[in-house]
Amino acid sequence: MIPSLILLLITAAGIFYGVQAFLIQKKWRQAAENGTFADVKKEPFPGALCLCALIQSCTGDNNFSARILENVFGRRKDEWQSMAKSVSFARSLNRDLLVENLVSILKKQNESESAALLPGIFRALTAAEFMWNEKQGDKPSEYLKTLLRYSLIKDEKADAYRVLGLEPGASAEKIRRAHRKLAAKYHPDTGSGENLEMFMKIQTAYELLK
């Protein structure tokens, strides 16, 4: 009798949490679809769902989007996977609207908290934009920089040269050659999570210097 009751309670709890997860994911999808993020709950940080939708709109691959976000922000993959999968079911994702929403969310945060998130946000976007086609218009990261008046600091450029194995002031052609060689070597399709991390550093460095 008691084992049956325990089994029943476990089953009921599983159904309850399953329904809760379904409802949360449905709200995530609707928020991404409509560009309304004011009432979003259960996200790793304010603006996380909006950023996830923006990255998903660039990659079109929820698994890759989740890997990028996990690599940058250090959350468990299943959390990002659930979020990326939810927004992948949105009927459409308006990139410009998503960027504008992300800016609005960031500006509502404490200035130090917002500033701490920005490097990770740009790093994630840079990786997502790897296969960007200019026919798609301006990159979301460029629009985001414009709206935030985000500027590069000297130390970031120095780090970028080091990542590409170049001396500061290297020519545009040397930067392009170094990027092509390293991107091919560390492309995520060729290896492990360590490759993805290095690939993202390479992409970020190239975007800063090109």
C-alpha cells in the first residue's frame, strides 16, 4: 500500500513539474515571438531570454545556441537548451526588435551589473554571427554597439592580437589569414567544448581588429 502511494505521489509530482515547465516554455516562446520580455521569469539573468532569442535568430540551431550561451555564461546546458528550444518554435524573431529590447532591459539594471554582462553578450553574439551573410543586413552586434555607444578599449585590442598570434598593428591581410587558419582549426564541428571556447575567442578577436 505504502509503496503504491509513494509511486503515485512521485508520478503526480512529475506531472506537476512537467506542466509547469511546459507553461514556462510556452511563455518564453510567446515573449520571443512578440518582443515582450517584461514578465519573463526563470531566466539566468535579466535579458537572458532576449539574448537567447537573438542568438537563435542568427544560428537557426538551438543546440549550437545553447552551447554558445553555456560557454560564455557558465550555466548548465540543459537550462540554456530548454530556453533555446522554446524560442526556436517562435513563428518569427525580429532581430532589430530583440536588440532594442535587450538594450531596454540592460538600461533598467544597475550600471555595474549591466557593464559586467556586456563583454559576455558581445562574445556570444560574435560567435553566433560567424556565418553571417551581408545580405541579411547589419549584424545584431553592430546595432547593439550603436544603441549602447559601446566602444573598444586599448587592452581588448592588445588581447585580440595575442589571440590571433599577431604583433600589434599587423596588416588587415595578416589578420584575415590568421583568422581563417585558426577558425578552421578550432571550428566547433571539429572537436570538444575547449574548441568552442577557443573558436569564440578567435571570432571576438577578429571582429575587434578587422
